[in-house]
Amino acid sequence: MKRKQAIQTLVSGLLASSALTAQASAKEEAFQKEFSQAWKRSREYTLTIFNQMPEEHLNFKPMPEMFSFRMQFVHGMIYTTAQLANRVGVKDPYETAQGWNQRSKAEVAAELNRFYDWVQQTVSALKPEQLSKMQEFVGEAITGRQLCYALENHIIHHRGQSIVYLRLKGITPEGYFGW
């Protein structure tokens, strides 16, 4: 009788564990789909804002201590890839990149596209345990999923500053795209 109960307990535990794993996997799949959609919209809006500034004003900055319009976007790329690469154990594509102020508008726009592709591919390849793993970020414990959104929020912050730069140059930015 004890043997039968032990086997039943073991089977019940395995079934429960399997159900939890399936739930976690479904949660991560839902995140992957949602993030992919949000990331696509982020790319579209980021490139729209970037491409509105005439090339001769890419180095414009309202105050000497501020990033230039160009560097608002470059900083977003460099910071995001460094944070993501270091936390998930992949090579940072911008670790040694230099010469950003010498690159043309078309070159920076192409790099923005490569950046968005890299993040999409990197996040899509993350395993459920990487997405649910708790890690420190700016003094708080967050999951890998939350890290992805925190990095997107950082891009939104700098894109918002870039919108102000456009207005300071007399350019009316295209309206927000939404989700």
C-alpha cells in the first residue's frame, strides 16, 4: 500500500511539475509574441523620428553637455546591447564600435536597423528560464522579461528627447504610432 501511495504521489508531482512547465512556457511564448510586436513598432517609430532630422543637423544639441541628436540614438543602441549581451552571455555587437560622429545619416539609419534586428534575434532566442530569471537592474530585482521592457523604456526616453530636438529645429515630428 505504501508503495502504491508513493508511486501515486510521484506521478502526481510529475504531472503538476509538467503542468507548471507548460504554463511557464506558454507565458514566455506570449511574452515573445508581445515583445516582438512592440519591438517592431519601436523600430518603425524610432526610424521615423531619426529620419526627420536633416543630415546637417544630426550633431545638433541644445546645450553643450547634452547628447547630440545623433548620439541620442547611438546611446540607445550601445546601452541596450551592452545590458542585454552581458546579462544573457552573448557578444555585444557594439562593444568596440567607434566613429559615430563621422557616420552619415544613411549609415546610422542602417545601424539602427541592424540594432533592432540584433535585439529581436537575441530576445527571440532566450529560453524560458532566462526570461523568468531574477536579476538586479538599477537597484531592483526584475525578470528577464522586465529587463527587455526596461531597455525599451530607455530607448523611448531618448527618442522622446529627440522629438524635442526636432521641434527646436522647427520640424513638426510625425505623430505617435501607438502599439
